[in-house]
Amino acid sequence: MAFTVIQKKDKDPKDIVPDYSLDTLGEPCPYPAITMLETMPQLQPGEILELLSDCAQSINNIPVDTQNHGYTLLSVEQDGTKLRYLIQR
């Protein structure tokens, strides 16, 4: 995939290797956010989750939910309708 970086925190997303990947492509909102919030507590501190979504509303929900629950959004990338989030516990 040829994602374009929309937002990044420190490192370039291509230099970050996620520990886990969660594919929610085809799932309507709020499913991607709910699934992310159910998955994140299972990660160890410092581990990174890659979340893939094609729900347009997730661009608003995921960053807010990530911050509200104390996780770090490392990057947001877009490839057409597909969004890729890198979230650190």
C-alpha cells in the first residue's frame, strides 16, 4: 500500500514496526474505535497496534478515543479510502 502520512508524532511511520495489526476494513463506525479500545488493554506498555480502517468517521473518532484513554497516536496515514493508525500503549 502507498499510504500518505497525514499526521506523525516523532518517527516516520515506515520506521515503526507494529507489534500487532487489527484489520477493520469494511466495518462501519464505531466498530473500528470499539475494537481498538477493547484490544489496547491487552498490549504491554510500549507495544504498538496498527489499526486499518476505511470508515471515514474514524479520522475523527480514533485520535480522540486514543487520547482520552491515555494511549499515544504515533501516526495517521491515508491511501485512498483506507486509513492506517499506529497507536502505542
